[in-house]
Amino acid sequence: MLTTDTNEYKSEPIKISGDITPKEYGIIRGIIHREFTEMRVTNGYPVWHCIPKEDGVISDSYDEDTGEVSPTCPDDPELDSFGMKYVGGYYPPLLTWIRPNDFKQALKTDTMDLSPHEFDVTSVRMMAFPRPRIEHLIIDPTTDRRYVIRGDVKPLPLRGVYPIAYTASMDHLKRNDPRYRFTPPPIDTKEYRRMKYWDPFNPPIT
């Protein structure tokens, strides 16, 4: 858990074997900055990275027996869990960067559907913070397209020890998915692209 003056941000710690020397720390900072710069000046784009809550008030929509959550919106929007177990659904979102590597389409059958439907699968390269995990929600603030990380989460470590980036595959969510009700802060993506240093905690809110 990372705490700032205004919020607490959830991210799993990255385990490192042994201590990092000042020289190694400088190398890691330089590589991460180059990773950010490459995403900013190529085909990368900023996204909201949303991590599901692991504690709190359990939603009335959650079924303890089946582990499923009703997709319907509760009468009180303040009690919405956006299809997740806990009220509020997610910790405060963090603005980070991704870069698409590959794209394909796949077939999926939901429990409520009578026939399979096509959905987009995007393979991406991601910044190392926050640490990506399966079921994390990714929101494109420009298009409001939403994705959920489904698999292939792999670290890209420096010297086989310290992850400086990750790769993962994301499934595009249908517009009727309850996770579309989750509203991240509005940001000026053009202004964010002009920032020469990566700052996930002070995005240009519009």
C-alpha cells in the first residue's frame, strides 16, 4: 500500500533478492524513465489501472454461496460494487502507461448468453507500477474502452531480479458490463503526454 497526502494506492510489493546498491538504483531509475519515454513518444498511451478491493463492506449483490455478483445497479449508487465483491469495487485508480504489442479476436460464452460472442484480446507492455495482476481493470480515458487483465502476466526483469516492466493480455469488456459504471477522474490526456517525467499521483485533472 502506497500512501500519499490524499489517497492510499494498493499495489503488491515487488520482491528483490538482496539489497540494491546506489549504482543499481540509478540504473533502475534510468531504465524505467526510458521505458516511460518510449511509451510516451511511440504508440503507448495513458490508462487508468484499477485494482479490485480485497476488503471492506461486502456488497448486497454478492452471493456467498456461488461467489457471483449481480450485474444490476443497486438502488443507492453509493453501494454499487461494479460487479465486484466489495462496495466501491476498486481502490483509487492510478494513471499509468501501456503499449499494445499484438491484437486478436476470440470467442467467449457468458452464462447469460445463448451463443458465443467475439471479443478483442490485446497483448500489451505495461509499466511496473502498479503491479499488474489477473482481474485488474484497465480504462482508456480517451475512448472509455475497458479491459480486464486475463492472463500472460510476465515480468521483464533487470538482471533477472527487478521487474522494470510487464507484459500481459487484456480482454475488451462489453458495454453492458457493470464495470463501465465505475467512473475514474477525468483527465487531460494531451497535457499528460507532455509531461517529461512519469507522475502517476498528480494527473492533470480536467
